[in-house]
Amino acid sequence: MSFLATFTRRLFIVLNILAAIFFLLACINMFIDPGEWWFIAILGLFFPFMIVVHLFFIVGWLFARSRWALLSVIVLIIGYSNINALIGTTYNSADSSVKKPNTIRILSWNVHQFGFFENPKNGVTLRRQMLDFIKEQDPDVLCLQEFVKNRLPGKKQVTVFELMKNIGYPYSFYSEDYIQDKGEYSMGVAIFSKHAIIDSFRIRYKGDTRSMSAESLLAADISIDGKPIRIFTTHLQSNRIGQEEYVHVSSRHGDKDSVLIASKSIAKKLRTAYRFRSEQANKLAAAMDASPHPEIVAGDFNDIPNSYTYFRIRKNRVDAFHEQGWGLGRTFSHISPTLRIDYIIADKKFEVLQFKRQLLPYSDHYPIIADLRLNGE
């Protein structure tokens, strides 16, 4: 074997071993608190790409007829739980808009301020388009994040709650986490329901408005066919990374100083976000564990499926996408095609009959919808 061939083989062995180490570190995200191990949590962001790298290694070593292919095969087997959470394997081209009897349809959507700051296009507002879509889907319960409630001017206008009643949602429970412009508008999370809300409560996360960490967890009890169920919705801490920071890091023409400054800023924001999210995920999981009724949580977790946040909340519950979804199921429209950060997760007493995601341009998140049936004891 020539020197070049020997060098190339050894180089690929070293790269394969390093790829295996990074992959396994990304896999342990599900076990460790990112508030303390944030630098390992960041590896999880690259997890889908790590899978592709190992598939290339397997193909390459098989082509070279080398046993080194076993290394990537073994690490992929070890990471099965993470891979399984990431990829949906149920393809259904005949999604039905008709809800089956004895089921509950949940629609969850980060509505990005509900079109409050958008200018109408051809006289049609984003809020109106969102409401038309919601009415068409006809969910029983609607969970909204970044929901905006605005104070109306002196002249008579229809409130957002009246608009919701007009499309069939007379019952609501919402939080005003961020009150802006001396009360002109507020933003938080909201639950709207066709069914009467028989009980509700709010848990406020630790944080402040400056870091946008003063979010809420809402819970509302409703009755479906005489059986009480508890609906949770929340918006966990976002990374708050600005568009200009992404531009500096990704630009080929940016100078080294600006790239370094932007990278440090992103790392600092990720560290802060992981710390807040781990605390919030623990609170949410504890509230779900304490529920006296079968529970469903629908919301924007701002974290990926192989994260501590996801596995802490999911536990032995069912992820609607995992049960009836297909592919990677991206729910955030920017940055990366791998970002599934919005979820509908339910008590294992529920059977997921259908899950779908709609690629709509009205928000930076896509709405997700699930039909669930509560099985008998």
C-alpha cells in the first residue's frame, strides 16, 4: 500500500472515531441538564447531520471492504432512541379533514404575534388568514403561542375574543406575560376551546421581561364525552438569536472579528436559553405528572427532539408526530430544515389517529394538528 493510501486510510479512521465521539456526546443530551452542560447540548443541534456523516462512513468503508464500517453501525444502534424521536415513519397521503367520532382535535401554533404588526395585503390581514385556516381545520382545542391581545382604539372594533367566538371558540384562558406600550397590547399564550373550561391555572416561570424569559404555562380542564382531560400549553425560552448574528456567522465576506463577535454572542445566548429551558421543562413535566386527568401538552418548546427538554417532557407519553408523522417534520421556517421545535404530546391513554403539519407563510412557525382518541381504562 502506498504512503498516500496509508495516510488517507488512517485519516479516515481518525475522522470516523471523532465523529463517533461527537455523535455519542450528542446522544447523551437526553440525560444531562443543559443548564450545566450547555456546550454538549449545542452538539445536539447538529445531530441530524451527524447521522448523515455516519451513513457516508458506512457506505465508504463497505466500498473499501473494511470492518471499520461496524463503528458507525454500532454508534447508530446506540443512538436509536434519539434517531427514533427525530424521524417520523408514518406516511399518509390521505390525511382527512373530517374528524372521527369520539376524538379530540388539537391545533397548536406559534402565531408570531398573530399578525398584530403586519400591514394588510390587498385589504386582507394575516390574522384574518390565520382565523380562516383555523375555522377550516375545525379543532376542538386551539393552543396559541406568541398570542397578542391589543387594546382597541376609541372607535368600535371587534376584539380578538369576539373573532374567536365567531368561528366557534367561546371559551378561552390566556396569559399576559409581556405588557407593552403602557398596556396598548400584551403577549403570552392562550387556550381556546369549543368545550367549556371547567378548571384552569397558570404557572409563571422564573425570569424577567428583559431576557424574554417571563413565560407562562397554562392548564385548562375540559370535558370530552363526559371524561375530563387537561390541556397544557406553553412557550419555552427561545434562543433570541437575531438575524444579523446569523448573517455575520454564515457570510463568506464577513471579517474575522465580526464573525468571532457574532459567534460569542450566539454561544452566550444559547447558554442562557438552555439554562432557562431546563428549569421550565422540569416545571412542565412536574405539572403533567401531577395531573389527575389524562393530559395533553401542545406548544413551542424551542428545542429539538434529541434534547433534554423533549425527553424530560415526553417521558412515557406519546408524541403525536412520532406516532403519525413523516420525515423530519420541521416546524420552524428559518435557519435549518431540521428544526422540529413545536409538539403535541399526550398521555399514553390517548391513541393518535392523525397528525399533520401545514406549510403556511403567515408565521415563522407552521401549525401542527393532531386527532386523538381517549381509550377506555
